[in-house]
Amino acid sequence: AKYGLDNLSAEKFRPYLDTVADQLQIHINEAHEINACAHKVIQGCEKMQFSWKPAQRNVKQCALTGHCLAGCPSDRKMSSLVTHLPWAAAYGARIFSDTEVVKVRTRNGRASGVEARVTDPDSGAHVADMQVDADLVVLAAGAIHSPLIMQRSGVEDRSGQ
Ligand SMILES: Cc1cc2nc3c(=O)[nH]c(=O)nc-3n(C[C@H](O)[C@H](O)[C@H](O)COP(=O)(O)OP(=O)(O)OC[C@H]3O[C@@H](n4cnc5c(N)ncnc54)[C@H](O)[C@@H]3O)c2cc1C
Ligand code: SF4
């Protein structure tokens, strides 16, 4: 409320998080998903009288191979690569890889598309420029790059934040 972002209250945001959690099969780890190393941590917590609880994960029928940090080789981890991206493609979305958004284009104070650079994934060489015109632009380049793209695009927040 302090910054006028009333739509981002925990209460209003919760239903969206719940929907995504359902879609990505996020669940509290079951007993068989908690390994020996974690059991040592649990023992330590209990000895020190620290509270503990199992983590939640977005995984479907985990095979317990322990390769998650390098990418799940059997596609059981419900990452965007096996969920929202192919689902969007099935609805007609076009996905451009190796394509970096340089700036968001604006028309009459509204975002109207993006300008992007396409690179060769092997050499990193700049191979083409691209422009996308769109009625709706969603900027989701992460906490570091979204503000940088907005800055490059000259669309800093008018509130001064
Ligand atoms: C090591 C690590 C472990 C984590 N573990 C967990 C965890 O266990 N549970 C949890 O809930 N969260 C975890 N997080 C946090 C979570 O990953 C992030 O909060 C979340 O991924 C942010 O999502 P996002 O879509 O906003 O941005 P990102 O996932 O960062 O996606 C931004 C995308 O934009 C792309 N991009 C950036 N600039 C451009 C550009 N100019 N043009 C085109 N594309 C661009 C990037 O390549 C990236 O694919 C972890 C984070 C890290 C770093
Ligand atoms: S890599 Fe996949 S199958 Fe293996 S432990 Fe991680 S989520 Fe489970």
C-alpha cells in the first residue's frame, strides 16, 4: 500500500500462486523423498531444539536420482521447460531462443513491442536484429534484467521509485 501496489498484496496474489502451485504439482516432500543427509539435519535440529519442516518441491513422481541442480534428466521436475513453455506453444505461442531483448518499444506512453538481438548459440556472434509488435508486453527478465531493460528503454517509473 505504501507504493500504491494494492494488487500485489499477499491476499490478492495468493490465488495466482495457488493455481501455479497446482499446475506445477508442488507438494510437501513425502517421507521417502527425505534423504539420509536431511535426516542428519533433522537430528541436529531436534538436538538443538530448532523447529524444522520438510521443504516443498515441484516434482512429479521423483525418481530420487539427486541430479536436480543440473536439470532433471527424466523431466520429473516440473520446470518451465516441461510445463508452461510447451503448454503455451500448444496454444500457438512462438518461442525465440538465443534472442535478447534490447529495449521495449513504446507508442503513446504504452508498451507496443520489443527490439531484440539474435545470436548464434555456438559462437555468440550477433546474427540478426528482430522487432516484435504486440498489444500486450509482459516484461519478465528477472529482478536484475527487467529494471535494466526498462532503463535502456527510457520507461523509468514516473513515480520516481
Ligand atoms: C541458485 C538459486 C536457487 C534457487 N532455488 C529456489 C528454490 O528452491 N525455490 C524457489 O522458490 N526459488 C528459488 N530460487 C529463486 C527463483 O529461482 C527465482 O525467484 C525465480 O526463478 C524468478 O523468476 P523470474 O521468472 O522472475 O525470473 P528468472 O527465472 O530469472 O527468468 C528471467 C528470464 O529472463 C531472461 N532474460 C534476462 N534478460 C533478458 C533479455 N534482455 N532478453 C531476453 N531474455 C532475458 C533470462 O535468461 C531468464 O530466462 C533460486 C534462485 C537461485 C539463483
Ligand atoms: S533429478 Fe529429477 S528424478 Fe532425480 S531427484 Fe531430482 S527431481 Fe527427482
